[in-house]
Amino acid sequence: MSLNPSEIGRIGESEFSSLCAKAKYTINSSTQDDHGWDFLLELPSRHPIGVNTLNHAVETIFVQVKATTSRQPKTQVKLSNLRKLATSPIPCFIALHLLNSEHNTEVLYLKHVDHTLVEKWLQWSAQHINDKLNTIKKLIKFDKSEILLKVHQNELDSAIRSAVGDSYNQYLFDKSKLLEKLGTPQGKMHFTLKSLYSPNPLADLFTGALDKVQLDNLCFSEELYGIERPHPQIQVTGPAELRLTPKSFDKCTIYVTDPETDIEYEIPGDLFLPPTDLLHENYKPMRIETETFAIQINLAAFDQPQSASFTSKLEPNKALPITYLANAIPILHLFEHTQEPCKIKIHSEKYGPLQASFNSNSQDSTLKEASKSAQNLCDFCQLKNLATPTHATPQQIADQSTAISFLWLVAQRHPKPHGITLNCTFEVDKQANVACAICTHICLGEHVLIGITINVGKPIPSDLTQVSISDITIHDVLVFSASDVDNKKIKDSMEAALAPYKASHITHIFRMDF
């Protein structure tokens, strides 16, 4: 016998009410809604009520109950209801009864409206902001992790308590903060850079080669739930002037001047430079045809945190300046701005998380000591500091890996080279099973050795400090060089410095001029 949606919904409502009664929940159900009901449930107190807990909120949750005779765990929900679930300050759930041929609940699903769903459903609502939300339905799917093992009051109570957590008050606080954050506009800067003197004026701005740059086209906007609109506080469009002052590794101030009004906007913020895989297999030697230099800045100039992003592209067939490094390791613009050790945190898509630290005022003596210590592989690599990746044990690395890839950094901004101590930690590469940690100084005259790939001729032992120099062969070297240094000089310098590591058989030199 087939049932209409109202009858199907009434069965779900009845069975869910029975479960709640057995769990000793106080039930407040609403009127019928298509083939489901809204339930406001008060949960029994977990602890005896005392003087110190009288001010604690009564644990109340909201559940929208649906039922279906379909074998597929999915249901249509009005967008207005999804928004109600997302914005309600209390824990919210959707329950779905899958009815069998006898119209009894065979499987019960319970979906918790967590932080991810709150954001997703508010984005859906924003996309239909000019429509009537109660006329739009969205398909909500359930997965196996949301199945209650038994259609039983204990299973229901356990699932609800697990989602709410140990502290109901903390849950309410966290959700209110999430809704406040999602309702805060995120500002964005969009502009185009052009210069007659440099293919990348933004890079020159960061290294101090230019004090300011002229922007041919500038616009500010704010984004809320994925929808952009003109920024209400920064009224700048068209040409403008940009200055930027790095304060520390992760702090900077942006100054934007509107030439028409002569108003200068001061925007303090946090600096984040997205990583670039310097050892990518398709890396082109000598020249990069087109490269994007992207910087993300989280602005803090207004009552609520803002964010900004801007990009510039190198012109085709132009030499790649050394400031391209800032796209992967944001240090060059800091050499003249800090005397304190700086910490770098990068995430490489290929090599995983990278952490590094350096001191910008290192002296030549430090460089000499470090170069000397580089003759010893244990000192050179500091492999005993290897951080175990979360998804691989040292023994798994030892069994599977035949390669160590790492980043080797030395940068030169002044006539006399300054050494940099770099401590790197790489996560295991999923394809090559790569893992290593390095602490070293290297300087090759007037040019910069940036990265190498080495192979170990046998499986890496679990105690990586036991890797012998004779086991290592260097294959690829990435060099940042002054434009007037020829390739032969670079190769001779590298082979002399890296001779203990079979460097005489280098197969590739990837060179970037600056």
C-alpha cells in the first residue's frame, strides 16, 4: 500500500517521538511540515543540579525529522529550514527514517549540523538572497557514518551527546563565535601592476628596490558568503599609489594613496606568502615564461579582521628576479628590517609542511663554521631531528624510501655574503616517500644555492643519522645567480663545494638570474 507524503511523515514523527520518550527527553514538537516535523528537545541533566550549576543552560536541541520509503538516504529540505538550522544558537540535527515495506523504521540516520554545514548552508542562502528561501529545496544526503547502529533510545542519546560534547555552554559559545565570524565581511584588494623598469614591481617593493609602485587599476571589495561587493570603507578605484612596510616576518603595513583625493589608507595586516614547489619536475631552466607572484594579506585596519589578496605576473621571456624566492620562502625583504631570528612556516603541496628559522645578521665567522660543519653529514643534515609524519612511521620510511629531497637555502643581499641557518622539516611525499630535516650553511661565491635533490643508493635506515656520504648522489641543483656569472663558474663552484656528496655527476642545473 502506497502512502502519501503526509502519512509517511506522520510515521517518522511517531517513531521519533517514541524514541525520545524512552530516552526521557522533554518533547516539544511542531505542526506538520510536508513529510516531517520540527522537534525541540530538552535533554535530562547530566549531573545533579546544585548551587554552582543553577546558571547553566538547560541542554536543548533542535531536530528536524524526515521520513522516506526510498532506499536512498537523502531528502529534500527547504532552504529556509536549512538557514534556520544553521543560525539557531543551539545544537541542531536532521533525522531521517528509512521505512521498510511494513512502514517501520529500518534505518535511522542522524546528521549533526556542524560548523562545515553551517557555512555551506549560509553560502547557499546567500546565493539566493533575492529569492524566497522557502520556495527553494536542497537535496541533503546522509552517509554511513550518520547511521545509528540500532533504532534505540540509547543509540540516539549517545549520538546527540557525542555531537554536543562535554560542555553544552562551550558548544553554544563556539557556535555563536562561528556565526559572528561568518557574518564578518572579508575585504579584498584587486589591482594590476605595470612598470617600465621592472617585470615585477611588487617584488621590488618587497625587497626595498622600490619605495612605492604605481597601480594602473585598483579596486577594493568585500566578500561575504562568497559574494563580492564594493568595500564600504575604502573608496579607491582606478590609478593609485602603493607603499608597503614589512614590520616583521608576518606583519606589514600597506599604504594606498588615492591620487584624486590625496587620501592615504593605512592597512596593517598579517602577511602570508603561498608556497611554490621549487623542485617541480616541470621546472624550466634559465627562464620562466609566465609566473604569478601571489600574496595574501589579512587586514586588521577595521573593527573586524579583513583580508586582501593581490597578484602580479612576470612578463613572458623576462629574467626571473631572485625575489621570486619570496613566493616560496618569504625572507629576502626582511634582511634589512629585523635583527631577531625569524621563523618561517610554509606548506608545500609536494613536500608537505616546512618550518624554518634564520638570523639575518649572521657574520662571516658563522658562515665559515657552518661550511666546515657541512663536511660531516650528521652535522650537515641534523637528521636525528626528523619529525615523524602523522601518516608514516620512521620504519615505514626506511622500508619504502630510496630518496631524500630537501631544500638548501643561502641568500645574498650584500657584497659580503651572510650565512643563514635553515631548519627544515618535510612531511613524507605521498608519491616519492620523501622525508628529511636539514640545518646548514652554504655559500657559493656570488650566487645562491637554493635546492638539490639527492638519491640514497639503498633503503634509508630508520636511524637516518647512519646515512653515509658515500651513499648520496646529487642529481638536480637549483641556482639563483647574479646575471653576470657564467654557468661554468657556477658549476665549478658547486662541484668543489659538494664533492664529498658525489656532486661531480650533477645532471641538471636550473638557473635563475637576478
